[in-house]
Amino acid sequence: MGVAPQASATNKPYFFEDLTTGLSATFSKTVIEADIVAFAAISGDTNPVHLDAAYAATTIFKQRIAHGMLSVGFISAVFGTIMPGPGAIYVEQNLKFKAPVKIGDTVTARVEVTGQIPDKKFVIFKTQCLVNDKVVIDGDATLMVPTRG
């Protein structure tokens, strides 16, 4: 099982032929207030559980939480910039939200190759977001990945 490096200007994309079962990559980011506000503005999701501390205090979370899809975006960051990298196209993503992400949490998005569909050049990945080694989002994704040819 291999681990891909973090994104950098010198990273080259993985081609379909480079991806083998067990190969994995990660991206980490600490969620800050500005991320939540910007995501609300961009997405239009202004649910007060994300933006209003007084309202959020009345919920089961007792405090503001980040949008689930903000953390899912970190999975997309892995796919688009690290592994497979530029040229990969999302085909499908299944998700299960298991726990909230709070302001100040560092989210690590992790993807791992679990299979391939050679005739379509699809690669199947296990996808997770973790906070302090606790899985907060669990799922799988299928991507179309360019070949060397």
C-alpha cells in the first residue's frame, strides 16, 4: 500500500495505469469561521446551525457546525490536485455523515484505491474525512481517470 505526496506545483497527475489497489492520498485543513461564512455565501446554504451561535446552541450540537459538504470538498481537493490529479472526473460519490465538524477542527480527507473498471477507465475509491482519527464522513467514489495514451 502506497501513500501519495501532498499537492505541490511539481506533482504530476496519476494515470489510470498508475493506480493500484491500496494506493492512498490525504489532504488536511483546519476549518475556520471564514470558511463557513464563505461556503454559506457561495452555496446559498444559510442554515442557522452553521451561522448563528444562539440558534446552534438550541440544537443537538450545542454549537455551530460546518456544512457537511464543506468537508466533502476536501475529498474533491485530493482527487483534483493530488490523486489522481488534474484530468480526473467525478462520476459518482456516496456519503454517510457520521459526526459534525466544528470550527477549529482539522479535517483530513483520505482516499484509497479499492478497484478499477478497465473498459471504462473508472477507478473506485474509499473516501473518508477524519477529525482526530474519528471518521466524520464515510463513503466511496468512482472517477474517470485519463490513460497514458
